[in-house]
Amino acid sequence: QVDVVESGGGVVQAGGSLRLSCVASGRTFATWTMGWFRQAPGKEREFVASTRWNGRNIYSADYAESITGRFTISRNGAKNSVDLQMNDLKSEDTAVYSCALSSSAGSRNSNDYTFWGQGTQVTVSS
């Protein structure tokens, strides 16, 4: 059984920071893409960031344009974990953030992600 568990959400003022963490268990995901998506009320789920294994024991990152320069994704392949450091948060970042895993390298399409966490709420107050 695969479990994906996120933590670290909360309420923060605009301009503040939060760090989200995600740990997957049940099998090894070292070569899988681990990513973050978010869904705001009344909006579709959107890609935020992901890390993919590039075959040389290095993970490369991909970011949505809306968060580039403010968010940083980091990965620990041995621990099946991925973190999302979010700085300079804006009210439009308010959403439920979900961690997900895909066997498709570097995909931004949520349909390519097989395993999902339950999500964690991030609320940015202005």
C-alpha cells in the first residue's frame, strides 16, 4: 500500500513564508517524478512544481511561471520525500496543495500522476 502524506500548511500573512513537506511510503520512488499541485476554491487544479530524476543521480526541478523565483522544490530520493519552500506568499497562492507522484518524467499534467496525498491548506491573508 502506498501512502502519501503532506504537512506544513497553515495561515500566513502576505509576504510571509511556509514550507510544505511530503513523504511517500510503501515502495521506492527514487526514479519517479514528485510534484506539487494546488487547487483554489472554484478553480481547476494547477501544476506548481515538480522534481524529476534525470538518470544521473540528480534531480532537476520544474516550476510554474506564476511561482518561479518565489518557491523552491527540493527532493530527498533516499527518503521518498519532497519539500516546497514558499516565500513572498501572495493572496492568490491560497489553495489546497497536494503532493503527487508520477512515473512520467517531468509531467505537468495531473492525469499522469498516480499517487496523491490528501492535501494541505495554505491560506495567505492580505
